[in-house]
Amino acid sequence: MGEVYRARDVRLDRTVAVKVLASHLSSSPELKQRMEREARAISSLNHPHICHLYDIGSQDGTDYLVMEFLEGETLAERLRKGALPLSEILKIGIAVAEALAVAHRHGIVHRDLKPGNIMLTKGGAKLMDFGLAKSAAGGSGSAASSAPLLSAARTMTQASPVSPLTTAGTMIGTIQHMSPEQIEGKEADARSDLFALGGVLYEMVTAYASNESGRWEIYVTSFPEAHGKWQVSNTGGDQPRWRGDGKELFYLSTDSKIMAVPVKTGSNFDAGTPAALFQANPREMFATSELFSYDVSSDGQKFLVNTQLKTEMTPMSVILNWTAKLN
């Protein structure tokens, strides 16, 4: 979540989370006013499965958000511990679906639904970080009116290739959980969130990464009943991705290679020998997979790789449909 601090609200005597935003937000009065308007919109989402936004403020030129403090673990962290039982999958899925329904009724699209934005608490699942959320009722006016909601702005320690003000034709979201229209830089709506939710549900019930053996490996489990579990990787792995027909599984190896494993399903499950397809980054081995993400097309022939920019690097803007701008 970037630069987030646990703090105490002395006026209301409660523990809160304070998210410090990047300093460039204060440089644009228009952006700052829009951020405040959008904060009011998101704070109206009062639901037991949505992390509440309490306040927004500024201190000595630093802008910040005050949010509900949640204790627990993200769904991404939980999935690393092993497969989930069907009852828990249904419970989490229903909670997130209800949270999305409330947001959509208020005309707000999340646009970045993923396991890392779902917190599992004692009270149930909480949908967090409407950071890339956008008002679905905002129309298609100017660039400013089509900008994402407030938390799309980067936190002080979180690098991102996405500008806090994005316009039509710009990708925004997390690559492996984007809907097709987001990948193409088109307008996202409530259906985009439902696509992402389907991806999260799929991730919960199929292949997963776990360190239950003492090292991160890729496993496959049967669904809906867990009749068996099979290890697919043999020298460590993370971030499993299925080919569309379910006959091949891809994952990231410990030395940053994209691996492919042919699989057979049916009455019996059988996994072939993992084969390296390509080096994700030949110049640098990632200390953590959080610095790297990828996705694969449904036919398993095309890969989209996203790496986190170093802070000293100059951001690069990618313009889709650039030929249209020549007219």
C-alpha cells in the first residue's frame, strides 16, 4: 500500500491507518480539488466489506488519507499458505461481490480488484484501496473529468508507471487482473470489476504458490472438492498462470525465468517437465516477485510483462492509438 502508518485518532479515540501521498499532488490546485471531491464520494461507501475512508488532509505540504485500520492478512498472503476450502472461497467471493454492488450503485468502479486488495479480517473480507476507482457517472468529458479517483496517485514509496491523472487511451490497473478493455486503454465500467472478480475466484480455486514445503512451489488442487494436490514446479516458483484451455501452466521461477508445464486433466492429473521459455529480466534478478508481474494470452503464445521502474529512472509514457492523434 505504499507509505502507510498506524496512527491514533485522539479526537475519536481509535486506531487508524494514515496513507501519505506523493508531494506532486500539491503542485496542481485543480488536481487537489478533484482529489478532495473524490474523497467525499469514496467516503460515502459505508459497507461492512469495504475499508472506510475517514478523512483527507494536508500538513506542511504533505497530503494524506486517513483510513480504517485493518488487522489480518490479504487474500494474496493467504493464498501463499495453500488452497482454500470451498466454504471459505464462497464466503470471500460473496463478501467482495456485495462490496462491489454497493460501489457500483454509487456509480464507482474499483478498477484494481486483485487478491492484494482484499483483506481478510476476523469480521470477514474487506475490499481495500479504491485507488484506481473512477466515477462511472462522470461521463466522457475532459481529461480531468475522466481521471481516476484520488488514490490513483502514488504513495511516497510506491513506484508506478501510471500517472495520477490518466486520460482515455491509458492503461491503469494491475496487469494480470486487468479486463480486456483496460488492457486496450478503453473505458472501464462495472463489468470490468466483475471480470477481475472472476479472475480472483479462479485464482482461489486452481493453481497456487505456497511455501508449505519450506520453499515456494506451485501446486494444483482439485475443485470443488479437494480430492488431491499435485506439485507442478520442482525448483521453486511463484505467480502461476493458466493457458485458456487448461492444458498448460506457466509460472515464475526463482531465477526469474518464465516456465511452462504441460498438464493433463480429467480422471487423473498429470504434469509434465517444466521448461524455461525466456528470462524475465536478463540484467537483474528480482529480490521479490512483487517487483515483477506478467500475464499470458489465452492461447499461451503472447506474454505481457510489467516490471517496476527504479526511482532514478525517468517514467515512460505509452500512447495507444497514436495514429488517431495525427488526424
